[in-house]
Amino acid sequence: MILSSRLWQTQILSAVVFVAVGVAGPARAQPSTGDGASQNVASPLNAASTQNAPSTQDAAQVSTQPSTQDVAQDDTQQNGSSTVPHPQTPGTNAGADSSTPTTPPNPQPDQEPPGGKRVFGVLPNYRTADISQEGNAITNRQKLAIASKDSFDYPLVLLAAGLAGISQLSNQNPSFGQGVEGYAHRLVTGYADQAMGNLFTEGLFPVLLHEDPRYFRRGTGSVGSRTSYALTRIFVTKTDSGGTRFNYSEWLGNAAGVAISNAYYPDTRDWSDNATKLLEQCATDAVSQVLKEFWPDIKRKWFHKDVH
């Protein structure tokens, strides 16, 4: 539910992404260099030796040796224990409990997102995760932690200050007036829009609707396919159970923010203004996800920094 100036600014940044990032070709697979011929050659001497029957003397010696089970029973009887040791299954660890299933751990909320915590040092990037984490559900506490970091990160104040200046120059919301008082009014309301939108779409509604608020960065493929994927994530999301469905948190969360904003935006309270603000906010989120998709590529190409 940010002003139209924010949508304009985000679109300009996305255009920079398209210019900066080229289409990366797929990596070529290296052919296997194994020597198959050497594996198929058998030594005639070994083949002949395996066909020879054991001699009578060897057979007699084998028959007079006690079996492994008898030796084990004698050992356990001498130790005062009646338990027969079970043979160990090949390829398993004797000290490991085979009855305990191995499950991937939940990602930590303070884990470094792809490309770092902020895009261009301003746009919060805490909700971004690698595509390999898709399907690993996070807890409600982790959802709220992501939402709070995205809502109260200090660069948001700088972003709100810039958008407030653009709004004042274009005289949006005339009832706010001009001068220092008008600018302060626009700054506070602009920051409230951003904070509420993040808290609702990334925290409150994902908890209530059991949806995953994270954006899973693809990182591979053509520019067009990755852009299409990023833009459509405002319509598609993952659930806590691993399923895929419509992104209710995105639209209901922003709709709730738009409804609350009518309390401090007296100039834009009719249904058409509210519908416009809802579409602007969802479109801004879509474009910001394009920036998050390509930010590690931009950081590596422009700033020559390794991105993990």
C-alpha cells in the first residue's frame, strides 16, 4: 500500500537488473573418463585359480575348525552373559541408532539470505531463501522474526524519507499540506505503510493461514524464466505442509493494510482509491522479488563480491 512513487522507483531498479544481468548459458557436463576396457579384462591365471576345487587336506582342516557361532557362545559364557551378539549390517555404523529417522533441520531465522541482508543496501532481503530450502517448513516464531526484520530495518526509514520527498513534490495527499509538517506527515504515514504491509504479509497472515512467507530464489535459468517466476510468486506460495496454492497472505495482508490506512489518508478513502493502492502494493512486491532474484548476480558482476 505504498504510494505510486514507490512503484515507479522499483520499476526503474528492475530495469537496471535486466540490463546488468545477461543470460547465463548452462554449464557443460564433463564426459566420463573412466577406463571401461580395463575393467572388462580378466586375468587368465585368476580365472583358472577360481575354478580349482579345494584339496582334501584343506577340507579336513576346515571341518576341524570351530564355527564362528560356537566361538561367540563360548566367549559370552565365559563372560557371564547369555546375549548372543548380532552381526552388523554392512555399510552401517555400529554406534548409530537405525531406528531414528534423519530429518533436515529447520533453517534458522538469522541465516544469511542469498546476496546479503539488503538489496542495494536499502531494500530488506530477509525473506529471501535459496530454492533448495523449498519444502522445509519454518516455525511461526521464525515467520514473525522475518516479518519484524523486514519491517523495522533502519534503511526503511531512509526509503520512506525519499518517498515522502517525491510525494511532497507531486503534492500527493493535499490535506497533509507542505513545509516541514507536511513532509513529516508523509514520512510517518509512508513508513507505517511499509511496516504494516510487511508484518501482515510475512508474519500475521502466514501464521494464521499456515503459509510460507519466504521468496525462494531460483538462481538458474534464463533471465526471462527467472523474471516470470519472481513476478508470479505474489500469486503462488508454499504451505507449511509442502503444498502449493494461491498466495492468500500476500493479498489479504496488503488488503488489511490498505483498509487500516484509510484512518490516516483522508484524501483516498473511496473504493477505487483502495483498489488502486492494493494493486500498487502487490505489484511493488512482485517487482521487488525480481530484484531479489537477480541481486546476487548484480553483486557478483558489478561489485566483484563472492555470493554464497
